[in-house]
Amino acid sequence: MKKLLIGSILGAIVIFFWQFLSFALLNLHNPATDYTPKQAEVLNYLNSQFTESGSYYMPRTPNNASSEEMEKAMADAQGKPWAIVSYHKSMDMSMGSNMFRGIVINIIMVGLLCWIVSRLKDPTFGQILLTSLAVGLIIFFNVPYTSHIWYETFDLYAYLIDAIVGWGLVGAVVGLVYRRRV
């Protein structure tokens, strides 16, 4: 239990620091949140069109559309522009709350990794590192890559780097905590 707690906290700090590097200092995810000089005009227009916060995929048929209407809409949309708009009526920049929630989730994620590692019989540093990389790749394949298949995200490679570097660093830290003593 002591190793699980220490590994979870240290690994969570490592992931948290890597997330800061990846999203802020190194700005690897910039392609998914790029700047447009027309942002004021776009936001004003969206505000005049949407009555509530939501995520909108365009073009799309209404929920009650028939399969024939859906097929026709898909055929009409082929080769034309499309967009996903995540619209929020009000910006809330509560950094403290978001950072707290982030570190708690990181502790839980790394805690789950530590639980897996604790089930290995006599784990070596290398086995722990590879297990952590496998967890990072599972996370990458589950959401960023699967989303990219359907919605062509713009920061796919940044998420792959996060999976390899971030979870590699976590594996190194957890490996030091859990390594078997020779």
C-alpha cells in the first residue's frame, strides 16, 4: 500500500509536469487550438446562432431523420467543408479548480498503473517501464487515435508523444519505487 501511494503521487506529479510542458511550454497541441485573426467575428456570429452551449457536428441530419435522408445528406456532403464546433456561452478560467481536478485524476490514473504493477510477480524496472508505456498507448489508442479516425484531429502526434514520453517518465518513476531489490 505504501508503494502504491508513493508511486501514485510521484507519478501523478510527473504526468502533471509533462502535461504542462506538452500543452503550455512546448505547445505541442497548438494545431488543435490554433489562432484565427477572425475570431471576434466568428464568435459574434456563433453567439447569434446558438442559444446554449454544445458541440455541433456540421453538416448533420436531425436526430429523427430517416435512413434515406441520412444517406442523401452524406452523399451531398461528400467532398465539401465540414466542422465540429464546441460552443460555450461563457468562459470560466478557474485554473485552481481545473489544476486540482487534473492532479486528482493523475493520481487515480497512476494509482491504477501501480495497482497493475503490484500484481506482477517480481517486476523488473524494464517490465514496469514497458507496462507503463503499454498503459500510455492504450490511453492513446482509446480516445485520441480513435477520435482521429473519425474526426481528423489536428494534434494526434502530440498525443502520441504524450503517451510515449509522459508514460515513459511515469514508468521510470514507478519502476524506481517498485523495482525488486537485488
